[in-house]
Amino acid sequence: MSEKVKCLIIGSGPAGYTAAIYAARANLNPVVYEGLQPGGQLTTTTEIENFPGFPEGITGPELMDRMKAQAQRFGTDVRFGYITKVDFSGYPLKVTADHTHEIEAESVIIATGATAKYLGLESEEKYRGLGVSACATCDGFFYRDKDVAVVGGGDTACEEASYLAGLCKKVYMIVRRDELRASKVMQKRVLTNPKIEILWNHNTVEILGDKSGVTGARLINNKTNEEKIINIHGFFLAIGHTPNTDIFKEYLQTDKNGYIITEKGSTKTNIPGVFAAGDVQDPKYRQGVTAAGSGCMAAKDAETFLAEKE
């Protein structure tokens, strides 16, 4: 027999936990499934200095632990596990957790986030959080007046390089082709910035470092096969994100990159009773604070939906 849940929240980053705090205070008795990465992307960030209310900064894991504790304080049922299947073809909404546990939900908030794309190097994994980052606006501040590198050639890479150029001494852009994929205005911004040096036709072979973190990167020119070592302290990936939406695609409208499409000015999806919050529906801002804001919106939208149902 399936379990009946009033408000099911899938995912446990800033969006999921903020939704849980609001839903619990509205007596929606929320159940949160933490997913494969409890706490979400922020748990891979060491120091967070741009989340309001923490003037001294806070670590990613600690911030998520606090959000979890706050959600639980108001009665949220937080469960370790993940959703393996959904059926949004009828109402109530059917969801399967951990392959076997069936749930009938009156409302569902999807806050499964997105996963940054990495190059897949062993050394990249080794120095993740010790100089390797997928978010310049989160971590760039720690490399003030130092040399850094950005991998990628699209708009995001150009934006990150421009942002870092405002803080760092020098920014290398590692571009695997002989041109940028970015829009003309973004291309102009990096090509005319004296602090940015573009290394065309280069791939990263290895990230170099010691116990204190990243010290450099070994590159190869894919036209000449020449190797080159650059001395850097920060290595930023800007080759895109993959939204964690695979199990929802059969029912929910997504854009060409897989991000869930929500109604303008709300978190409503194309299925009544299903809401999306955080990076799973936000390819643009992707910040902890914007995810938290949309989590609040999703809980309010779910509350309104359930009230109208009654």
C-alpha cells in the first residue's frame, strides 16, 4: 500500500530546505528526500561568503546542516534516499522512492538541482574545493590578486573570466577550439580585457598542486601537440551544467538543455500540483540565495494549490 503525503520535496539543497521550512510552517507536513547528494552542490563548496546573514562566512556543509535543522525544527520529515520513478499522469501524483517505496503525493516540489560538468581528470577530483571550482562568483574572491584559469569558450566562460579579471591579477582562458562560442558582446569583453589571455586550441591534461592546493595546470596544444605549464592558484570550470531532470522528462516540459520550464513569475510546471525550484529550473543565476528564494516561492505556490483543492 502506498504512503500518502501532502507535500513531497525532492532534493535537499537551499531550494529544497527553504521549501521545507515554509511548507512545514504552513502545516503541509512536508517529506524531503535528500537525494544522491544530501545538501546539494553547496556541500562541495568550502567557504561561502555571499550568503546573506553570515558576515564572517560559513562553509557549504555547515550552511546546509543549519537549513536542514531549521526545516526539521518545524516538523519536516527528512529522509535519506532518492526518488527513482515518477508518474504524473494522474492525481494524486505517484512517486517511487528507492525503487520500492510508493508514495501518493498531493503536491510535489522538485528541487533536484544541476550538476556542474567536469573534465573527468583524476587531478581535478583531487583538488576539488582546493582550487578547482565550478563557480567563479562563489569562489573567485579567494583568488584576489592571484593568477587563475577558466576552461570553456561559451557565454558562461566569458562571464566568469570577466568577473575574475575584476579580482585577479591574470586570467587564462583555456579554449579547445580556435574560436569562442560566446555571443559577440561577450567575445568583445574578453578579447579587449588586458588581464585575460586566451590559450586557443588547448586542452587540460593535468591539474598540478601540493597539499595547500592548486599550483598550476599542464596543457596540450591540440594542433601542435606542444605541452605548456601555466602557474595558477585557481582552476574554474565553465563548460556547463546538467540539470538533474531525467526522471521527470516524460511528464514535464523542459528546455533544450533539460531545465524544467516554469510559468513566468511562479514555480508552476505544466503539471498541476508539481512545482520546480532552484537550479533545476534556473540556467541563468544558479546561486544559493536565488535557489532559496525560489524554494520559498514553490512552498507558497503548493500551499495555494492545496488550499484551492480543498
